[in-house]
Amino acid sequence: MSIEPIYRLPKVIELTGMTKSSINIGIKNGGFPKPIKLGNTRCNGWPESVIAKWNQEMKERINDWVW
């Protein structure tokens, strides 16, 4: 059994191309997945699979867009 990597905000920004502000707005309005808490600290992050799924969904939406 392997442990899934958890991405912190700088990596999520890199992978999605979004800004910190855009991610926070997306979390608030339900357009971006909420992070998970990491232990008893103020740290949080996103599982690799959650970001991969979100990126795939965004690519599919773009491909479905009629220009």
C-alpha cells in the first residue's frame, strides 16, 4: 500500500495555473475542492488524486466548449 502525496498550496498553484486568490474564491463558491487538514496544525493540502481529477474535469470542459 502506498501513501498518496499531498500537495501544498504552492504546488497546487503550479499544477493548476491558478492564483491563490482564485483558488480561495473557488473553494468558497464550490468550484474548487476544499483542502484537507494535516494534523493538529494550521497546515492543509490537497491529495494528488483530487487535483488530478479537478484538472481533468477542467480539460474536458474546455474541450466541450464550442468556439
